[in-house]
Amino acid sequence: MRDLLYLLRYLRPYRTALVIGLVVMALAGALVPEALSRTKAVFDGIFPGSNIGVQASAEEEPEEPATPLEELTHSEMQARLLEAALILFAFMTAAAFADGLSVWFAEYLGQHLLYELRKNLFQHLQSLSMSFYDRNRLGELISRVNNDTMVLQRNSGKGLAWLVSAPVTVAYGVYKMFTYSPRLTLSMAIIVPVVLGITVLLGRRVRKLSRQMQEQLAEMTNALHEGLAAIRVIKIFGIQREINQHFETENCNVMRTEMRTAFTRAINSPIVGVTIGLALVAILMLGGQEIQAGRMTGGDLMAFVLLLQAVSSAVNRISRVNLSLQQAAAAAGRHRELLEVDERLPVVDNPIKPERVEGRITFENVSFSYLGRSPALCGIDLEIAPGERVAFAGPSGAGKTTIANLIPRLYDPTEGRVLVDGIDVREMDPQQLRRYMSIVPQETLLFGGTVGENIAYGRPDASREEIEAAARAANAHDFIVQLPEGYDTPVGERGTQLSGGQRQRVAIARAVVRNPRIMILDEATSSLDNESETAIHKALDTVLEGRTAIIIAHRLSTIRDADRIIVMEDGRIVESGSHDELLPHGGLYTRLYRAHQSADERTAALGGTASDNA
């Protein structure tokens, strides 16, 4: 129940609708037994002799005795019967409209609850640190936002309306039954603990199975995501059979758990129905004795039986709603667990919001490790002057990208401090700090939308002229205007309608349009051909003028003109200086440079041979 009550916070903006909805649902629950109780007058009008025993056995005569139904004329009896039938019809109509309105309010509240929940889940996930994403699989997170929410959606609407109306129907129905015959009402009390016991036992099993199913569904979603996201690799390595088998296993696990849950839900109705059916048979037999004893009329018994049917139906609904609530509680529990994850980078009270950034970057004895593993950086001391172009070189895993991740505070160092303009980045507002930075990541990612929209993600208020200027700076304008719709051409899922080099140039334009003080280029030209790379570097010479630039590259020929080259190995700085200063030393940079130079020469030779053979 705690998990379900946790969801009520998301209905605070809809308090008025919630109150009105609860009143309407309660009214719908009360009108059904009230309408059925009106059948007494109808049945007594049809069977006028059935109330003689009650009149004869009355201990006290009324002050103004009512005219016995036997002494009424045919027209008078028909008039009374019509009046009773019209009243019954009016109540039944009111009950039907109230029921429909209660379902609408339940849908309204349920859908808005889900809207607020999805919104808060997504915003919460956006606020979590990169360390959280290093530990959690994307497919499982998608399942929690999507599949778990679908479980709640399936149990909203009519089920939410029954949650309020059915208990009211039971309570008010039993009260009306008690007014007709306390003996019969008390005699059926034995079925209440039986039904409750069945409901509790089955509900516990359904909740356990639902939790298991949601976890298995997350595994299946993760298998689906991996199978589609890596489809190119899967086809190249010919592992479709293995991937299909993995997905089939997860899919089968979900199906089996779903069937066990469905069986548990299915046996609920017949068990409850048989129990209530036996109670109904007993009531009819006992009711006949009550009529013979003069304690009930035929109208009393028929109204009692109809009320018992309505109460029984409501009890069955409560039992079914309870099973649905257990499924919803399992999904809500997973949501609550995710929402209670507090892995955001800590922000100090009253953080500094710089109005301007010069671009000075300082690392003071910085060490860092991912998820407690071996250190990615060890004791880094480094200062980068405003407007300086600093390139980082070194073998894979040396810590170059980690350096780039610490500057915009995607992570916090394990030890030491990272400062921008002399201020510890942990004391600054992260969003304000990042306004003055742009990054072109190693893995180029474009969003769904057009080319122009993707560039504008760098600065949503950028004009078309500024977008085009950024594209020219990234050497992207010429190929963009040749696309079918120019800047309005859709890029496709993750930019699949563009080549790798085109995607990378759009990403560079997206970084340029922000007009940043600090530009981070992480393998920014790795997907470009030599001609495009040369053009990009010429453009960047202009773009980076006066800005602090952090350049990470494996192709060392692209960083020869950097003001300073920092050479890293095993998370440490091993060399520092310009290209001309480092090359004669014969150190790591020299070895890396010569290795890359030899590789470039072999590539050129192979290309020339291929050309000659062609």
C-alpha cells in the first residue's frame, strides 16, 4: 500500500478533480443498492398478499393504518405500481449516469497521474550523474519508464472507479439488507472472512509474480534494445541465431510468468462466485422461512436477494481490483525505487553563477576512478591559460577523455580539484558553467529531427543566419544545401540518413553555434576524410581564435599546431610541450608519432595500389 500511496503526490495539481471524482464514485456506489431497494414496492405491488404476515404480526398498530393492498381497486394498484416502477427507473438511471461519470473521472485522474509520473521519471533520470548510467543498462531504464507505467495504465480507469464505488456499494448494500432482515444479513456474515481470505492469499501471489514479471520484462527490453542498437555488428559477425535465442529465452520467461499471473487472477472469480452462490441458495431457503414466520414480505425477500447480488458483484469487483492493485503496487514500487535514487552530483547552497568565463582551467592533484575500479587519472596537476589550445595525446585508456569529462563536471574527481577561472567547479551552478562550454564527443550522436534543428540544439534561440554561419565554420554548409530539403532535411534515427563524416560536421556546427569560451574536441575529426579534415581544421583555426580549446586526438598529425601537447600514459602526464619540443626527445610522443606516420604511409601506399589496379 505504501507504494500506491506514494503515487498520490502526483495528483496534488488535480486536487479539485480528485475530490469531485471521489464524491461521484461514492455516489455511484451508493445509488445501486438504493435503486435496488426500491424494488420492494414494485414486488409488493405485484404480489399484494405477500405482506399480510408482516401486518398481522406487527406488535403495534400504526396511528393511521395504511389501506391493505387487497382492498385497492385495480386502477389504484396499477397507479401505485407505476409510481414505484418510475421511482425505480429514476434511481437506476441516476446510478447508470453516476457510474459512467465515475469512470470518466477515474480515467482523467489515472491518465494525469501517469503523465505526471512519466514526466517526473524522465526529469529525474536526466538529473542523475553519469556514474549512475555507467552502472545501469539502458534497456532496463526504458522498461521502468515505459513497461512499468503500462501496468499502471492497464489498472486505471474502471478499476480506479471500482476502488471507491465497490466498497461503498458493499457497505450501503449491507445496511439496506439489514433494514429488511437482520437475521438474514447476519447469517451471511460467514462469507465475508472467506472472501477476504481468498483475496488476500491470491493478492500476495499476484504481487510476487508481478514483481518477477516486471524484472523479466526489463531483461527482455534490454535484449531487444541491444539486438537492434547493435544490428550492424550482429549481421557482420553472423550472430543472429545467438541473439535470437537470447531474446527468445527472455521472451519465454515473460510469457510463463504472465500465464502464472493470469491463472491466479482467473481462479479468483470462480472461487468467490461459488462461495457467494452457496450463500445465495442459503438465503433463499432461509428467506422462505422468514416469510412463513411473518417477518418478511415477498417484496422484502426479492429486494434482499437483488441487494445480495449487487453486494456480491461488488465484493467480486473488490477482489479483482485487489489483484490489479497488487500488480500496480509492484510496478509502483519499482518506480519509487528509481525516483528515490539520489545520485545527482551535489550542488552547494547558493552556487556561484558566473556571468562570464575567461577560460582558465586548472587541475590540482586530480585523481579519478570509474565505479571504484583502477584509477583513470592519478595526481594530475595542470593549468591551461585562457585562449590556449591544448592537445592531449597518448594510447587508448590513458585518461584523455576522462580529463575532458571532468571540465564540464560530468563527473567529480575522486581527489583534488578542477577549477575554471580559479573557482572549483563543485561550487558553481553546473548548468550555468556548461553554458560557456561546447563538446564534440568521440561518438557522434544526432537527435531525431532536421539538420537545422540538430545544429540549433547547441543554442535553441539561434537564428537561421547563426545556424548557417556555424555550419560554414564546420565545413558543413555545402553538403547541407545539396540535401533534398536543405537545412529542413530529416536526419533519420540517430542521424542514419547522413554519412559518418556529415554527422560529425553537423555535431561540430552544433558546438560552434553556442559561441563557447571553452571548446572540447574529443576525436572530433575521426570520421572525416583527409580533405574534409583539412577544411575543418582551417575552419577551426578561425572558430577557436581567442577560445580555450581542449583537443583529444589519436591521429597526431591533427594536433601538430597545438600550443601545447600533453602526453598521457596510465592516467598520468608523462610529457608536455609543443610538437617541435617533444619530437626530438625520443619519448612516448615520438614513438606514437612515428607509429602513426608509418600507418598513414602504409594506408597511402595501399590506396595508391588500389587506384592503380582500378
